Amino acid sequence: MSDLPFTLDQLRILKAIAAEGSFKRAADSLYVSQPAVSLQVQNLERQLDVPLFDRGGRRAQLTEAGHLLLSYGEKILTLCQETCRAIEDLQNLQGGTLIVGASQTTGTYLLPRMIGMFRQRYPDVAVQLHVHSTRRTAWSVANGQIDLAIVGGEIPPELQESLEVVPYADDELALILPVFHPLTKIDPIQKEDLYKLQFITLDSQSTIRKVIDQVLSRCGIDTRRLKIEMELNSIEAIKNAVQAGLGAAFVSISAIEKELQMGVIHRAPIEEVVVKRMLSVIYNPNRYRSKAAEAFSREILPQFATQGLEKHLIPTLPVESNALETASPNSTGS
């Protein structure tokens, strides 16, 4: 076939309509008029000789052919973005883009520090941070939308063969109490003391909640006897609830550094119990990896890795290993 029956603009419009659910919202997101979007879709359907949308409902619904074209279209657009980034690397080593992903707790408390350190060294590199669930983040890495990610949950089984999953750092989950709680005077507290507490937790399906239950069970603690006072949907809400005296909680150490320094919450060690999970770095070895991602992997990741794990981090590409370091006058050793 000499001429393709679609353009990149038409694929972008199709993707926007599928994401927004209507022609009007898609037009708004692309800063074009609704008639222009409708005309492009009509031309695309005429060129392909198949309907792409069911026009009956209030929401724009893709037909089977529409879903098929969207699936391939997203891959095409991702490859176009990778091509632009590769050319950008070639032309302007001091610029470029780094796209990092993370699961919720890691993205909120750890990645901003890492990105801040990276930006001090490479201020001309644009950095994007995408914070989602481990599952969604893993799919974005697999599809080439994210360079690399740090996650704390399990990688979907269907992606384990296509992604490299590298053990990165221990994330300790500390028991925190209100500063005026009677158990703050005991160091360490006993396992039996946990049954006396009112706990504030994340949803029972959250990764951190499952890790806590598994570790406590392995330590001989009956998690069914733990009293759950309330379930909240964010670590910040949990910290505020503990600070207000509403209960106790297990929270990542990285999330409570400021509160511990200010003395507004109390960290309570438990005798013979340490709750930890392993954070992992994930990347797709078959996708293009920018020089910015190379520099982040080489210079920033090892500084936050648990001792002994830094040597297992992402191998850098020999051809590109010193590119950013040579190009940027702000570069320093790790």
C-alpha cells in the first residue's frame, strides 16, 4: 500500500476521543473545533471503509474496528515520541526529557528528592513524574510511555517477561502513635500491645496493607485480632489522623521524616518485629532509553539504594554512558 489510509493527526484525534468520551471534550483537549474533529473522523472512516464509533449513545463508544485501530495507533504514536526523543538526544545533549514513574508512596515522598538532585545537575532536562498504581505504572513502562519507575507492589504476571525488575531498596513501615499515647513511654512495645491499639489503615486491597498483614502474620501476630478504627485513602490523611489522636498506623519511614523531626508523632519499635517491603526499579530493556534516563540511572539511583543492591541497578549503555556528563557543565560525580 503506497498511501496510508490515516494520518498521525487522525490517530491523535481518535485517541483523544477514546480518552475523553466525547467529540467536544476531545476537541477542547486538542485546542481545535468540534467540527474539525468530526470531519477528521468522517474522513478516517471513509478511508478505512469501516465505522469507528457507535453513534447511538451519549458517550462516544468505539466499535471493534475502532478499538483495533486505537490499539495500533497508540503504539505508533509512542514510537513517534521515542523517535523525537532519540533525535533530540542527538541534537541537544544538554536538553531532552526524563519521564519517571512511581507507585503512590514512593512517588509522593522519595521521587521528588531524587528528581530535585537530578535537576541540580541537569537543569536543562525536562522531567516528568507519573504517579499511579504499580499495575498502571508497569504498563506505562512496558508501552514505552515511561523511561523507568520505582514501585513497591507486584508486577502484573503478563509483564514479567517483557520488563526488567531490579530489587532496589528496603522500605521500612514504622508503627506510629500519637505523642500523648501511653505506649510512647515503652521502648520497645510487645507484640501483644498491638491488640490494644485502634488502627488507621489504607484500603484492605492496597499493596502496603497486604505487606503489613503478611509480615505481621509471619511474626506470629493474628491480624484478624487487630482493631481497625478507620480506613483512609491517603498516607497524608493517615498521618494527620494519628497526629490528632485518632489511632495508630504503619507508615513508610520515607513519609514521616518531617513529622518525626517536628516531634508531632511518635515512632514505636516493636520487639522482634520489623515490617519491610522491597522497592524495585522497573524498565523495558527493548525500548529506547534516553541519555537523561542513563544519567539518572547511573548517578541518582545508586545514592538511594539499599547497601549491596546498587551494583544490580540498570546497566548503562557503553556508547551513551558519558554523554550527559560531557555535555552538561553542571554535572558532578555521584
